[in-house]
Amino acid sequence: MREFRPLTPDRVGDLVGTCAPCTFWQTVPSNGHSDPREPLELLAEWVATVTSDWGPPGRIAYVDRVPAGHVILAPARHVDRLAAFPTSPSDPSTLMLVTAVTSREHPGRGLRKALVQSAAKDALRHRTRSLEAVAGRPLAVARHACVFDVAFLEKVGFRIERDHPAYPRLRMDLRTVVTIRDGAAAAIARALDRVPGVRPVPETHPNGSSHAHVVDHC
């Protein structure tokens, strides 16, 4: 069984992956001076701060109740490391996808893609129009393990928003995602309307959009 639970301060110990626990995105470059506190303590404090200001900054995926992956997102004002990148957004309210990783036991792209989709759904709940991320290209020197690969983001629906030879910023237009989904539902409804004995009945989704399910009158 697979489930996604909100990232809360008491769940930071369930973060997985090769660089977990990691505070790369939550801190500024140390320049030889680092915070003496443990990473888990710093992360728990950061999660609490973002939750108070915006909401839970991500989700943890559990497979058969065992942590299998996580995704982290937050407004740019809470992602301190962005200041070190040449393509960081100028708007502090820009919603940034920070991390989406899976454990070694679940390395497939399917779960990682599902984590990104869950982040997009959370963004839509906040009525955010887009989700952005800074990613690295092969030209990026000593790219940190927590920086996305451009190819992965493009495969899950992101497009270049501000280009750069090493660290471009990409964007997923969530309005387009919704339009495609609702457009597909409308197309199905039109097709079913031409089938004798089958009538599509509008059904209101919790997010307010209407979808069609099939009622067979035969």
C-alpha cells in the first residue's frame, strides 16, 4: 500500500535518499561557518516555520508504512540557498519545488514522478498558478546531489523559464495542467453523449471542477 503524508516537524526523521537529512536548500552557503545544530533539528525548525507561514512544505511517501520517498516545496522566501544561484526568482512568493527523491529500495521513476504530482496538487490547493525549480545541466560544476537534473523535470512537465548554461530555472504551468485535465473530461463526455443508452452525468470534484461519470440506462 502506498500513501503520501504531509511533511511535519515530527516526520523529518522519515526523509530518505542519499542526502537525507540535508539542509542544502534551507541554508545559505556556510563559507566555513556552519550552524552547530544537527540537520534534523534545523529541518524540523524550518518545516515548522514554513507550515506556520504557508502550510506543510511537502509530503513523505510510505510504501507498506515504510518511508520510500519525499518531496519538498516552499515559497522562495523560505529557500535560502536560492540566493546562490544566478537564476533565482525575484518574487519571494514564487513556489519552488526543492527536492523529490526516493529510497534505494524504490529507485524507479514512477514514485518520484508521483511525488512531483503530489506537489503540484498541493500547489493547486493553494491556488498557485505555477511551480518552479532550479535545476542543473551537465555543465554544472560540482552539482550538489539535491539539485534536480533538467532532463527529469522536463519529463514530468516542466519547461525552461529562465535559461542558463549550468543552472536554468524551470516552470510547470499548473493552469495548463488543469485545462488539459478538464478538457479531456469534456471530450469524453461529448463522445459518450453520442452513444445510445449512455448518458454522462456531471460530477463535482472537491476542487470545484466538473467531471463526468457514466450512467448506463440499458
